[in-house]
Amino acid sequence: MTSGTKSIARPYAKALYEIALSSDSLADWNLALKELLSIAQDAEVLSLLASPAVTKEQKYDFFSSVAREACASFASIADDHLNNFIKLLIVNNRISSIPMISEIYEMLMNQHNDQANITIATAEAISDGDIKAISALLEKKYNKSINIENFVDNEIIGGARVMTNQSVIDGSLKNKLNKLTLWLRK
């Protein structure tokens, strides 16, 4: 996502974070944002939201009813907060910002909880034991709780690409070969 998208999403994420913090519902709002993201990515929902024949009020009524049903199990989230959030997104044409709002919100929540999410892309899946060992090393180094997600990337020949919210460390063999190719062409 572009920095413009982040600039648009940041105020929404910060406002939700502040509401969630004051109502002790950080985790529930994080899960609710995941539900909203899932709803907003549904093909039928996207089609309805994009239709000029559907008024903003109809879009709001539809989206909020689906969202209330999906988020009903999150008791700590007040319906009026959820409805107001959805109304703001619909009125300002920001439903497409939900992925970035969710990402920024989760980053704020993790900072509050002294946690960090790290994604590691590898050629083959990392064993649970290795993930625990890597997590323990990083927790000791950064003095934070570390959540590691590993996924297999078929473009990686060997090594790994480590991604956080703020940085990417590309230690993949493909990246090293690309750098060598560039160096040889000089």
C-alpha cells in the first residue's frame, strides 16, 4: 500500500485504537476489523458498494447489518461505535481502506502489548521447534513477545525473507543472486 493509503487509514486506526483502549476491548476490535475486512473483500459486497444505483444509506444499512451479525460475539464492542465506524467508512468512501486500517490498528495494539508480528517467507516450511527457537531469540533481543508466521514462497530458492511492519530483511538466495548479477553487470 502507498503512503497515501496509510495517511488516509491512520486517523481511522488511531481513533478505533483509542476507543478500544478506553473500553478495554483491544483484542475484540482487532478481531472485528478482521471480520470487516473479510466482508469488504467479498465479491458480492464489493459489487453492491461500487454500484452507483445504491445510495450510501442503503450501502450503510447492508454493510452494518452484515457486520453486526459477524461481530455479534464481541460483547465488548458497543454497537454504536461499530455503526459509527462503518458509517464513516461508507460516507467517506473508505471501505477499501479497511486492510490498511486493520494493519495500523494491529501495529498500535501490538506496541501497547509489547508484541511484534514477524512474517518469515522460506522455500520450505519451518518446523514448530525452529519457530519457537527463533521466537525465543527475538524475544530476548527485543524484549517483546514475538508472534511468527511462516509461509512457503515458491520464488525463494533458499534462505529467508523476514518482514515486520517496519522493515524487510531479504536474506533469500534469489536476492543475493540478483545483487551479484547487478554487481557483475557494472
